[in-house]
Amino acid sequence: MKIVYIVLSLLLLMHPLPSLFAQEEGPLVKQVYTLYRQGDYQGTIKKIDQLFKVVGDQWGMGHYLKGSCYLKLKDHKRAEQSFLKATKKRVVPKSALYQYAQILYSNNQLDRSKQLFSSAINREFEEVNALYYIAHINQLQENYPQAIAGYQSVSSHPKASKEIRQVSSYQIAKVQEEKIEGMTKREDKKRYLRDTIIPQMKLAIRLAPESKMAQTIKGDIRKVKVRHGLTYKDGRPIKDYNYGFTFLSELSYDTNITLEADDAANEQQTKEASPVSKNELVGKYSYNYNGALVMMPEVRLTFDYHGEQDNPNIYQNDNYIVGVYFKNRWKYKLGKLPASHIFDLDYNYQAKDYQSNHSLDEYSNSYTMTVGEDIKLFAIGSSKIKFKYKNYSGYTTTLDSNTYTLHLSQIYKLPKREILIFTLNLDFNQSNVESSSTNSYMARADYIGFKLYRDIKLDSALAITLVDTLEQSSIRGTETLFAPSLRLVKPFAKLFDGHITSKLALKYNFSKKLSKSSTIYAYTKHVVALEFQMRM
């Protein structure tokens, strides 16, 4: 406020009052500035009116101060009148032009407002905001090319903040959306929406991805798709891209390597530690037929390598897996609820160093069929129920098995883009060797996206599994697996205008399995891992 007082005092010197007034009413002038500095705007107006009664209303600076006071009091009509008188008296500080233009804008006097904003820009006052106002006025007046050019000027202005760049980029998309109304063909609208408007909105998001405006834009993308028919038959927005590629590389340290089995219930400990590297490449494509049938073929290649190559109990777990998946969704509405029929077919081929001779030989083949439903029964998120059948064939028939699974899950969407997922899995494994058959019951809760600091987020999970060992119950009893995990995630880089994203994750997994067979099936292990993921 001291700066305001100094500026106003200088303006007074530049615009002196009549000499008689200056001599006799000088104390009142000081009172005007004191009241204004103290924020007593009603008092300032009364004092200025008192001065005007003495010397008339020739003091242009008084009109400007009254306009500023009325603006603070949100009395736009009187503020406009006072600023107009100030301009006639040729008392036009830089701020007055801008404030007066704001008032005219709020009163829908757009042409005059645009002129004054231009004058403020010429006098280098609030250039960025004035440019934005002019662009928005052009948008309101349906001067779309000028509006887009104006918003682009704001976005590229060196003085523009990250926030106003984001808003301007978003407004470009909104102007583009208004242009859709002039299109007659439905397919032209969808193409323009998919190829121009949505990419522009995503560009705006990337300018400040953690801002509240970014979340607003993300919500608007969904609304825009629904508004212009870019949806599946269940009413959900169609995905922006038909393809996707993911590369994942993970380096971990496992304090107790377990001998992997087809079902986790039969894993055994080695009591040996080792670094482990895992690399995975995933490619997928989504084919949308008339918004109803969505087919999603996927290929997944995974390679695991253990650092302790002198210990056969460890390196026999080296393996690679080739997975081919055919995921299918039939979109429909159950009443007004979005829903999907699920039908998936999966195939996995695994080669493994099971002979401990540093050679990866064919180890197993498995086929899985899944049917189910995905229904948004509750506003909080989707509910899923799936039934699975898995046929597993090993290099020897003693490994063969059939597994029947019931899967239930509920997503709970929280504020701030955080998600809770509750999962229940019931697995009934029938081994070719009857004594190896088990029934497993797992309950799991995931908390995803908790914001720790800036763009660093924490994912956490807790899974508890009960294993009925059936014919081995006298030896193993009912086993319990307790497995909490933590994952710190930080976005790392965005390439090619955000089409390729990457992130780093620091992970910690703890597992403790309780069993009567404490030397073989019971174990405790810690796994610390660093993961790099790149996605397109």
C-alpha cells in the first residue's frame, strides 16, 4: 500500500488542484490518500465529494480515485461513470485504462472494452491479461480466427505464467469446439474432435499437469466426447488411441528367492538372496466395431534374469514368457448403467532354465479363458465379476493342472485422482498330482495415487491369502500369506509432445508365509526394486 500511496502522490503533483484549493484544503487531500491507503473506500468517496463541493469537480485525480473505490466495492456502474470523467479530465493512469476496460467488459460493452485493453497493452500495463481479455471478447463475438490468434499470443508471451498459458491453450480448444456446430456431417465432427480438439486439450493439460485446471480439462474431455457422440454403446468415452506400447525394465534385490510354481500357493523358499532383472515389452491394439464390440489383441514378452549365476537353486528361475492375449468387450447399457460383457482368451509360453544348465528350454504352456461382467453399479466406480478357467501343461505331466477362479473387484474413485481398489480372488487348483491340489482365497486392497510431494505419488497395497492345502493339510496345514507393498512413482520425461511418457518407481515388497512346513513352504522375504517404464 505504501507504493500505491507514493504513486498517487506523484500523480497529484502531475495534476495539481486549483491554487485556492491547494492552499486552503490541503489537509483534506492528505485525508483522501490516507483513507484510500487504509482501505476505507466509502470514507474516501465521501471525502472526495466533500472536496468537490468546495472547488468543483475539476480534479480529475479525484474521479479516478472514486472509480477505483467503486471498483473495490464492486459497484461497477458508478465505477464506470467515475473512470469516464477521469478520462475526460485527461487523468488516465495505466491502471485506470485497464480497470475501466474490465468494467466495460463486465457490462458487455465489448467493443469499447477491447479498445481500452489495447490502449493498456500499448502502455505496457497488464499486457498478458489484456491480451487474454481481447481474445475472449473475439471469442464471444464469434471472431474465431482472431480469438485463436489472440490465445496463441498469450500462450507464447514471455511474461505469461504457466497457469494463463494453460487456460489460453484450453480456450483455443473451446473455440475449435464452437466451430463444430457449423459442420453438417457427423463423421466430420468426430474426426475434427478426435484429431484437433482433444489433442489441443491434452496440450493444455501438459503445460501444468498437477493444476486444478488440468483436472477440469480432463473432465471436460470426457464431457466433450459424450456431447458429440464419441462414445461406446455403454455411454463411456472412446479411447483416443487404438494402439499402445509399453517397455518396462526393473532391477531388484530379493532376499529370499522362491522356486516359482504355476500357482503361488506351492512356491518354496531357497533361503538365497540375489539381484534380479526383469524386462518386459507389451504391444496392444484396440479395434472398435460400431461402438459395441471392442477387440483388444495384445502381445507380451517378459524376460527374468538372476544375478547369482553360480547358484543353481537361483538361476534355474531364469525364464522368458511369450504371452498372446485376446481381450474382448461387448459394450451395452443395463438400464442407464454402463456395462460390458467380458470374454478373454490368453495363451502363455514359458521357457526356463529348469535343468540348471544355463539354457532356457520349453517349460510350460497355458491357456486361460475368462468370461465376466463390468458394470458401474455405483457412482464411485466400476464393479467386476469374472470366471476363469486355466489349463496348464508342463514339460512333465506332474506339473499339469486345471485352475478355476472367481474374481470380484470394486473400484472406488476418490478426490484428487486417488483410487481405492478392493479385490477378492478364489482359486481352485486341481493338479495332475492330487496331493498338490490347493484352494486359495485372496483379499487385496490397493490405494493408488496418493500425492506426497509435487508430482511424486505413493501407491500402496495389502494382500492376505489363505491356502487350503487339502491332502497336504497334515503336513502344511492352512497356510497364510501376508504381503504388503509400497511404490513411489515420479514422472520422468515426456517426448514427442507427450505421446511418449516415462516414469521411475521405487518399490518395496514384503512377504511372509506361515505354514506347518516351516523349512519348505514357510518363508519371509523382502524385495527392493527400481523400475523404469516408458509408454506410448
